[in-house]
Amino acid sequence: MSLETTETTDVSETAASTPDTAPSGAADVEHRRRLHGMWAAVAPSWEHHADYVDARGEAVTQELLAAAALRPGDRVLELACGPGGLGLAAAPLVGPEGTVVVSDVVPEMTAIAATRAAAMGLDNVTARSLDLEQIAEPDGTYDAVLCREGLMFASDPARAAGEMARVLRRGGRVAVAVWGPRARNPWLGVVFDAVGAQMGVPMPPPGMPGPFALEDAGRLKGLLVDAGLIDVTVRELPVPLLSPSFEDWWTRTSSLAGPLSAVLAGLPAGAKADLESRVRAAVAPYETADGLRFPGLTLLASARRAR
């Protein structure tokens, strides 16, 4: 797989946040249980494709690390780490006197990150199971908080943003990446459209946070501003995806996308075959002599806590 050179483009600073809604009480507990179970179920696929995930996210990782301006001795927290690629890339920047905590609400994911850190000899990396909406850490613990493509899956992203701000030390930095508008990320959007058309229900399912939940730059900025952070900026980063074949892309996408994997697991063989045919037709406009070539767009947000 090859990734095109990426570029950054400023997004308008004038933005307003959109109120967030989330289940409460017993419904909230059940909702979170289902959400966590969904990601635990795909953890083996994330482990298998960990190197691909890192390669796919390399440009985003470098932009986030630059935004966080890490220094030797910094204490860094990565939230919703998955296989931990972002945190592992941060470890050399903070050096042996610094610390990186890679965390995920799903223990199966943090176990993967811990194993990879050990294999790389990164003694300054530790792994913990933490919920980004209720981070079990004292106030002012970290110099930087990082989150690559995880905040949009929070049931209550406003609460998650508040938690990020709370655990930052004064002057600490936040760097977050989420997927941009669905229409500008057809590598996944066309799949959700096809599944929705075949099953007659929207994808992701109602009430389930999905990869495009924070696709609006204004809403993303508003979450960080409302959390009390300052110097908030949001930028666009083009992230095209090139896959050598339909089969390669479909296998990875269907096994890594948590909401999609959960739906596919419940389909009979005939329905799966019909869906694959529908998806194959939908991605035909992106076929090239070198394979499938999709446009993609990530939103990069950065901010800091006041001193």
C-alpha cells in the first residue's frame, strides 16, 4: 500500500458546537456494554492488521505529534489507542525520562498495545484500560493527551473532551484526529450506504456513535472550547487510500470497522454475498490500473490548557 503526500488546509475558526445527547442511567450502562463488546469482538483483527493501521495512519500520526509538541520528559496519554501506534510513535520523543500511557476502554486492545511496546523495547510505555469519558486519573496528570480516530466513537464526546482537559497539566496540549465528512471519505461511506440500502436501516445503527459522528469541524472545535481549552484550531488533512484490489480493501474494511463487523457477523452467507456484490458496484468509480484509489479526509484538532 502507498499513501500520497498529505497537505493541511485551515478550516474556518468561526464555529459553534452542537449539543450532544447520550443515554442515561441503566440505558447508558447497557449502551456502553454493547459498544465495548463490539470493539472487543474486532480486537483480533486489529492485532492482525496493526502494521497496516499504523501505515494507513502515518501522516495523521506525524501531524498529531507535531501539534502536541512533545519534549523529553513529558508524560503522555493516548486514549482509544487500539493497537497503540500513536503512543508507540510518541515514546522516542519523550525519551527514557518521559512516560507514555497507551489506553483503551477495551482490555483486549490495550493488551495488543502492550505486547507491541514490549516487542519494540519501549520501556517508557505502559498500557492501561481507561474510558475516555471517565478517565481514572487525577487532575493535571499529563503534559499531552492524544487521540487518533477515537473521540467520534464516544457516547458523550462533550464529556470526553472535558476529561481530556481535566487530566492535562497547566499549559498541556491536546491533539485529536477524527474522520471528516462522510461524503469525502467514500472508502467507508459507500460501504455504510450499501449496508443501509440492503438492510433498510441506517448505518451506523441509530444511537450508536460512528466514524462520522464528529465530521463537522465547527462541532469538533466547539467541544474543545466548551471544555475550557484555549488556542483551539481545526485543520483538514487529505488522507487518500490506495488498495491493490477490491478483495484486499473489502477484507480489511469489513474486519476493522466495528459497527460494520457487528452487522456482517449476523448476516447469512447469501446476504453477505449479495452485499459484497452491491459494494463492488459502488466502488467501481474508484477503480484504477493500480487498484482502488479513494479520497479521504481527516480533521485534526489541537488545543492547550491555560497556564
